[in-house]
Amino acid sequence: MARILLVDDNVKIRKLMEIYLKRDAFEVLQAEDGTEALSVLKKHNINLIVADIMMPEMDGYELTEQLRDAGFTMPILMVTAKETYADKKKGFEMGADDYMTKPVDMDEMLLRIKALLRRAKISSENRLVLGGVELDYEALEIRTPKQVYLLPKKEFYLLFKLLSHPKKIFTRQELMDDIWGFDSEVDERTVDVHIKRLRDKFSDLEEFEIVTVRGLGYKAERKA
Amino acid sequence: MARILLVDDNVKIRKLMEIYLKRDAFEVLQAEDGTEALSVLKKHNINLIVADIMMPEMDGYELTEQLRDAGFTMPILMVTAKETYADKKKGFEMGADDYMTKPVDMDEMLLRIKALLRRAKISSENRLVLGGVELDYEALEIRTPKQVYLLPKKEFYLLFKLLSHPKKIFTRQELMDDIWGFDSEVDERTVDVHIKRLRDKFSDLEEFEIVTVRGLGYKAERKA
DNA sequence: GGCTATATGAACTCAGCGTGAACGAATTCA
DNA sequence: TGAATTCGTTCACGCTGAGTTCATATAGCC
């Protein structure tokens, strides 16, 4: 599931947003200004940012600009009380993807977040299916035609990541950044071990497999 | 510049949008309902669609759904007089990327269109096609009409380089500098071997070939 | 024909990967 | 609380195939 960072100096607003987002099974992280947001981004792999503009320390414009300059490409949804054309223009020009004015309709925000994630090819479903393997994010379960497994966390997130972009090759580093966190220092071979354990569970499946791409990484796909 | 298709049954609104879009150097095409839009899409390469929901013949929802089902991935901005949550929800669920309610602020529409195009560009850079050969560089696969190959790293990058500038002759040194690195010390003949392995995979293709230019190098092109 | 550049089959090699086992950490259970 | 189980990680050893080289055949050019 997608990981969303809320940046707003108003705790009540963050709390409200969190409730709505968690109800839709998003993972939520929070920061109260741009500076704090940047430090969160260093430690976690974030899929989308919801940022207020008016904030102490570093405002939403500056945050957006710094992120884009630093090469971050995740969608950014700006939220603010300001609603003049000039404000919106500035927000979009800094690199925001969408813009909503307060008071924010939470339901509409959810729709927009999902549309952004869909466009960015980050799955926002809590159910994934590929080649006879069904993954239930809430229960950490996978269902194959023959069996239901309750997977250990690491194995589950790994499979989930692979299934979120079928056919896309993920390097071990990418997988580790996402599942272990950017600053983790686990051995790259650890990924291999988890892959093997996943493979063992699918060994008898006809339609699904995890493919090794030598020198690059792994990918999930339907068997030929 | 981007080519935008406006779909709305109201000529005046289309005209107004056209003026604003052309002022920003967009290329504008028009259709007055979903059915007409589909026929325009068959003939032209469209980068983004602005669609009204209420239309005779085929409404915006249906158009969006048909487009997504048919595999079109360009951003769609929905514009409508309706503004209930249910309407927005339906629009987004059908696969729209953004949603604005009438009366539309033309300046904001431009900002949103630009943001959508920017985002679409970021995520559509994974494919390359020439003469019936499709190259997917997320999956490291090439698809020919007859088969799909998962290429080894070096072979893939080599083909990718050649296809990035069809008809351009690349010297072995150029190819090596790019794929092996400037300081590499591999034999020039190594390139030949990889070229051969690529050729083997295309041996039965009618439209595509890698041509040797004696004394210079190789180039990729459509067969005569 | 003679020279040079390229094609091609085959052999080699070593980085990258699979895998079993082992051990500590975390979690569950009694 | 301690015991039992499950989970996460590391390590070491062996295998494999992608990448390279080499030797020979073939093709292009004057």
C-alpha cells in the first residue's frame, strides 16, 4: 500500500486527514513543516506528499522546489487556504501535481490522491492479483488456487512490491529502500533469501513466477 | 508542443478553451461528443484530453472508460457542471486524472493541464518502438511480433543505444564507451558477438535489422 | 587475388546467484 | 516468567550463465 506524508503545522488537520487515509488503508507519516518533512523523506520511501503551504520554518513552495531539485518525483498535492490564481500558479510551477483549497473535502482529497497514485503507477488498491496469486494487504495473506498462506511481514511486503509493478525489474537496492528503509544496512543477499522462501511457496503454480534478471534484480510476472 | 483534444458539445466553450490553449502554444483538436472523439483519436496522436461529461451520443464517463479499456493512457481532465461527490467519484473511477467544475477558470485549467502533462512525461519514458520491435526498459524485454525475449543486460543496453538514434552509425568505440564505460578494456570484437546474438533474435523479422557499415560500425534501421 | 574487416561457433571464467544451515531476535504460547 | 516457536539475517559453498576471448570462416573492397 502507498505511504503518504502529511505536512501541515496544524495537528488537528493532520489528525483528520490521517483518519480518512488510514480508513482507506494508506500508511501515513507526518511532519509539521518542510524541514521536518525533508528529514522524514531521508529515512522513508514516500509515495505521495500532501503539503500545506503556510508553515513555519519551510513553507510548501520551498519544500516542493527543494524536493524536485533533489530529484524526488513522487506526486505532491498542495493544500492551502490561499486561493488566488497567483498562489496556484506558484504551487504548480514549483512542481506540485494537484492543488486543493481549504476547507478540504476529505472525500475529494481521497479521490485525487488515488488518481495521482494511479498515474504515478503506484497501486492504491489493497488487493492485488496476478497469475492466480491474490494478495490481501490487510490480512497479510496470499491466496493461491491450492492454498492460503499467512506470510511473514518482510516476505509479504517484498511480494507486494514486486506485484505492484508486474514485469518491472526491481534492483535489490530499490526493494531494500522500500521495505527495509533507506538507511538500513542489511546485506543484499538477505533479499535473495526472502525471494527463495517466496518461490518455495509458489513452486507448484502454473501461471506465476518471480524471475531473476542477472546483474539487475527480480521481477514478478505471469509464466509464459 | 502537446496536442490536446477538447470534447464538449458546446461550441462556445470549446472556442474559449481553444483561445487560451493556443495562446500557450498547444495544438488543439475538437470533437463534440464521445463518438466523434474516438474517431479523432484513431487518426491523431493525442497527448491529453479535456472532456465534458454531459454530451449527446457518448458522455464523458463512457468515453473515459472506453479509452482506458482500449489501452489509451493519456491524461484526461474532466470538466462539468455537476459537482456532487458521486459525480466526481464516478469520473475518477472511470480513469480520469483531474476534475474541474464549471464555470471553469481558464487560467487554472492551463495550470492543471501543464501539471498533468509534466507528470505523464515522467512516467511514459519506459518504451521505445521501431519497425515492429518494442523495447521495454523497465522489464528489459523486447517484443517482436512473434516472440518476447528477456534480454541479458549488455545486449539490452546495446540494442537500446542503437534504437535511441535509428539510422545513426555508432562506432564500436562509441558503443563501448557508453555501455562498458570509458575506461573499459574489452576487445572491440566483443561488440560483434553481442550484435550477432541480437541479430539471431531478429532473424525472422521483416521490418527491422542491424546493419554493418564496414570500417565504421553498426546502425539500426527499418528494412528496405 | 590479396588484404582487411566482420561473422560465427565454441570454449572459458568468474561475478552473481541459489541454497542449506545456523544463530540471534522477536513473538507467541503455556 | 520462561519455553517454544517463528522470523530475519548472515554466512559459506557450489553452481550457472552472461560476458568475454579466441580461432576459424566468410564477406567486402581495391
